[in-house]
Amino acid sequence: MLDVSNEPPRWSKQLDRWLGPFLDVLGDKRRRRWAPLYITGLLLPGERKSMQPISSRVAPKDVEQIHHFVATSCWDTAPLEEVLWQKADALLGGEQSFLIVDDTALPKKGTQSVGVAHQYCGALGKQANCQVLVSLTLARNEVFVPVGLRLYLPKPWTSDRTRCERAKVPKAIGYRTKWQIALDEIDRMREGGLTFSCALADAGYGMCAEFRRGLSKREISWAVGILSTQNMYAENVKLTMPPRQLGRPRVHPKVSASPSSAEKYIEAHGTFRRVSWRKGTKGLLDGDFAIVRVRPADGPEAKDGVHLPGDPAWLVCERLSNGDRKYYLTNLPASASRKKIVATIKARWACEQGHQQMKEELGLDHFEGRTWWGLHHHALLTIIALAFLQTLRLTENKDAA
């Protein structure tokens, strides 16, 4: 990450020019004034980047106005998001790009902030009081730009309309699973002109057949983590509908073999080989991988709760140096090379760096407001700040080349 404190006059002028399209769609002249100030406050050095410290650094006489702009007013984020997607696409979009789906948690002590609940908190590695944001990150060639953060509302929130109204949750927002939020955001981003070749996600999303099917229906390639217990069929499994001698006609086809877990399937059919996927700072990055063609058991449910075979895919098992194993599934074509498959899976690391930088350097988790709009305003302005830094970084690297 660039140290923006070195030459404030230079980068502040660049920021003013870069923010022009965002300010054009903000419309209201007051918002056009406060947005650059707040983003500047996020970029400047400082241990705390909640509204009060930011205001004291960039506009000490206008604390209330900045607070109103971020936390109280209900201006729509969509126009700014569309500008962000256009800039991100120009920077990193295209056939060599990945869209990474993940979530990031913001620990909270109280219970009044919108969406806060006792749930898994990745930042702490355990169940805890937190807000969870579904995140989407565009990445290419080890460079990334976060392009979306959307709050997940647990059922205790969506079932309590009074609580939602108090937190200014829009009436149209009902309960959606994280994977549903992700698919909805992907639809919005593609309509907004964002382009990418493949969607990536960890097992929290990848274990969900509906999420994978949703991507496939959108004709999006995907590579996701899965659980070792998820069932797989051989790629050449046969489905037949033999007539019954007695009784009603058969409803479900007969499958030529029973499925087995991903773990057992790899043990029976996988061969581990060393695969290198790219050069790192200390040489080639490589690891042990077993890769086989399968049909995951995510088709329609047949008798006894067993699911029929789904579409063909690659099952991948990574054997770590400590003996642990990770499992992945991807619908990359049958002609894909082992290196291509592994490189695609490994591209997901970029979102973790994005989360870390937004929290540690830009104060994503410092927001102290309680409302839906306040949280999404702060999150979007944080993303815009990081997108500016990445643009600055790539421009300076290009000039230095």
C-alpha cells in the first residue's frame, strides 16, 4: 500500500480529479463537498477512522455536517457504485479477471448497530457479536479492487420490523442468505458493466449447490471451496429409467453407482502431483494436488434423500505440508490444464488482502453509526478510497517501468 502522507499536495490533486465522476452523480452540492473530505480523512494517517476523528482532521468546524452526510442521510449508493464498477473494470476487468466472493466481519460490543448478532466472526475466528458484510473483489495479476460490500441481515433482524425501522433498513430488504446476496450483487455489477472470467469463493459459499447452479445459469465459470463430506459420482456414471414390472411407473432414474464423499473419492481415484501455479517473491509457488473429473451429487433429490448427479466438474484436493487437506470444485472445461485449475483456485487470496487493508489502513471496522445507510455509506467510501490507492499504485508502477 502506498504511503499517501509523503506528498499530500500531489496525491490530493490526483484524488480531486479521480473523484470527479463520483461527485457528478452525487448531485447535491453539500454531498459533493463532504465526500472528498471524508475520503481524504480515510486516506490520511490516524489510529482511529470513525466520523469524529476524521472530521477533526479534515473539517473540525463541520463535524455535525459530516456526521449527517455519512450516518444520517439516506442518499442512494447505487450511482456511486456504478461509477466504481466502471473504474474497476477499466483498471482490472476482462477475460483474465476474477470476481472473488467472500464475507468479512466487523466485531461489535453493543446490540443496536444494524445487523449485529451473535454469529461466526472471521476476524476473531469464533462465534461473537458482529456484523457480517458479503464482499466482492475484482482481481487480475495479483492486483485487486474491492467492488462491493453488502450487509447480511440475520433472521432475528428481518423478522423484527420495528428494529429494522429503527436502524433505517429499507422496507424492500428482507431475509437473504449470503449466497443470495452475492448472486444479486453479481447481477447488479454485470448490468453495471463489470466484466470478469470466473467467480471464486470459499467453502462457505461453495458448499451450497444453489450458489454454484446460480453461477452456472448465468454462464459464469466458477472455482469454489467445498467440504470433504460432499458427495461425488464418477464422471461416467450412468442414469437409466428401466421399467418396473409392478406398481407405478418409475419417477427417478436409476444411478449405476452410489456417490461417495469427496475425501473418499480422492482416496480411491486421485493421484497427487506437484503443481506450480505462479512465481512469488521467493520463487515458484507450488504444492501437491490431486485433480479428477466428477459429477457432484447436487442434482434433483431422488429417493432416500440422495441427490442425482449434477454437471461434470473438476474435484481438486490440495495436500498441505502439515498433512491437512483442502477440497475444491470447479466447472472449468475438461480441457483445462492442471496449472490453469490450480492457478484459478489460488487467485482467491486477493480478497483477504483487500479486507486487511480496508480495516487496518482505511478504518472499515471503525464505523460507530447504527443505521443501514450509515454503514453502507462508510463501506462504499472506504472501497472508493482503496480503489483510488490501487489506481495510484498501478499508475506509478507503470510510469516507473
